Amino acid sequence: MNMAKRLEALETAHAQQGGDSIRCYIRETDDETEAQARERLGLTDWPGLLLLLSESDARA
């Protein structure tokens, strides 16, 4: 399954659960943690689902 179809499936499942929208970003480095990414992106208080992709995954 390619990345676009995976994201679509996650968005659908998340919406069915009544969740907030999903946001997807590319990690600055592969070692970046979710907490570091949320801080870098200004999303520390955002309760929704955050997908963090490596550069290689984003190109797949």
C-alpha cells in the first residue's frame, strides 16, 4: 500500500472516531522526537493526530 493510501485510511478511521483533523509533516531529522517536532511546528497544545514522516517515506 502506498503512502497516500495509508494516509487516506488513517484519515478515514480517525474521522469515524470523531477526532480532529490529521496533520502530516516531514521530520527535520530521523532522530527528531514527536515532542521536538510539535515544538518546532508550534503544535504543542494541538490535541489532534500528528503524523511524522521521514524524508524517504514522504518520497515513497
